[in-house]
Amino acid sequence: MEKLTDIELTSVQSQEPQHRMVNSNANSILIQEDDVETPYGNFHVAIQGDRSKMAILTFHDIGLNHITCFQGFFNFPDIQQILRHFCVYHVNAPGQEEGSMHLKPEHDVLGNPESLGNRFVYPSMEHLAEGIQHIVDHYSIKRFIGFGVGAGAYILSEYALEHPENVDSLALINSTVGKAGWIEWGYQKLNSWYLWSGQMTNFTEDYLLWHWFGYKTKYENQDLVHVFREYVKSINPQNLSLFIESYLKRRDLGIVRELDPIKRPHARTIKCRSILLVGDDSPHIDQVTDMNGRMDPQETDFMKIQDCGGMPLEEQPGKVCEAFRLFLQGMGYVPMCKSSANIKSPQESRSANTP
């Protein structure tokens, strides 16, 4: 038997692994941040890129904002090649951006308690979609590519139905077109009540983590879940309660798959090119599958991402980026954009631009 030789390693310094974190200092990649006033409240918009280029408009899920929902993905190396061809408008629902003031029913739409105008009522899903139209007008956006997650995907779908002339295509993650079921209604009603009282209870925290990740990721990717568990503590609970209530009261969008070529032009459906993405272990897979079954198959692509829970942008950014790149190329965009040879792991995606 061959004798093993001892090897001494010298000049090797051990280092503590860096903890992942939500980096709120996104100013280095943003050229502008605005509060756009609309009849439905202030929408905080963060702009990334050259405004003369084609627009991508993002909208986040409940409990998140443009930083926590999209920053990790847009820091991913491969997506940087795509972003050179676009200008990204990150839209935050009223009161959901970081450091937002409390939205109270006795305030007006601008948060002024002494105003004599109409008192503030948090916008419904339909009004949030109409708020996008005010943002489009504010920045003189002719057409855009919608990129939404969860509640944001629903809002962009609503907008595409009402304003198809402004939407070039849609990329939707964990999307739904139906109203809330009884189980969702019960859980979210409790969450809304706790949050409105100013409490971020363990019950609500666990529900949000399940909503974002699902059970498998919650227990198998402790590092990622820990980042968002810490983030939950900084959420404005009252404002989130209002957003959840609006999402809970969403209506069925009434989308139908019409196969009759004569009736198809008049059917209520999303008419632009769309891609629906969902993780194979996502808690929202049934909703996305239902939506796919109601979409026009000639205009819709459906992708189920393997080894992924409810947050593909964090868990599998490489796969999402590749799917998005191919989708855009099919639309005639970024024809020379290729995937980079060196792909960082999903765990490194959020901290790609952190020191």
C-alpha cells in the first residue's frame, strides 16, 4: 500500500464567510428615484439605465419592494448584458418602499392629514393598474416590457388587459388571474389584522416566508431564508396590511382561451407575447398552471424551473436569466447577447455588487 505523505500548508489564512444581506444601497446602479403623484397615491419609482432605450417596468409582490424583490436578480452578472439594451423602471406600490411613511385612512392621497380633499383609500388592484398608466404618462413611455412577481404580476396582467397598446410583452413569475380562495382569504385576513395593529407576529412572518419560498426552500436554504427573515422586521406593518387587503379583494380577470379562430380576436385575453415562470416546488404552481391554461397558447410560453421554490429570482437566477434572454431574443431584442461562461451560484447573486 502506498504510503501517504503529510503536506503542511503554510501562509493560509482562514476567513469567516460573508453573510448574505439585502443591500439597500442601490444608488450606484440607479440614475433616478421619483415619487410619482397619482389619484391613487404616490408610487415610488426607481429608474435604472438610459431612458432613451426600450423600457422594462417591474412590479413587486406583497411584503417586498423593488430592492428586496429585484435587486438580487438585477445584480446577477448575466442580466447585466441584457440591461445594457433597456431602461428599467422599478415601480413600488404606495407605502411599500423602504422608509415609507404610515398611510392612514384619514390622510389624503399624498399623506397630508390637514388636506381638505378626499380622504385616502388604499388603491384596489384595478386602481394600482391604473396607477401604472399615470407612470407611463409621467415618463412618456410609449411601450414597455412588464416584469412582475406575484401581486405585481397580477397588476401587470390587469394593465395589459386594459391598455394592450402600451404593453410589448410580459414576463410573469408566480402569476394568477383568479380571485383569492378560502384558505388564502383566511390566512391573509389574520395577517392583515395583526399587521394593522402594528404587530409583525411569528404567524405572519412564517406565512410571508412560505408565500415567498414555499416549504422546501424554507427548510433547505437556511441562508437565503435568514436574509428575508431579518428583512421582515423592517417592514412597515400597517402599510403592508393595506396592500394585502387590496390583493385579497382582487377579482377574477376573466381571461379565457378561445380556440375558435373566428371568436379569438374578440376574446378577453392578454394579447401580447408572455412568458409564465414558476418553480417546481413553488406554493403558487397551481395558480400559474391555471393561468397558463387560460392564456392564448400561440402567445404564451410556460416554464417550470427545476430545483426551485417560490422565489426563482433568488434561487435560480441563472435559469431565469437564460429564459428571459431567449424570450427577448424571440421578440427581436438583444440578438447578440450570450450567456457568460462564468456563472456564479444562486447564493452569490444577491451579494454580487456588495463590498
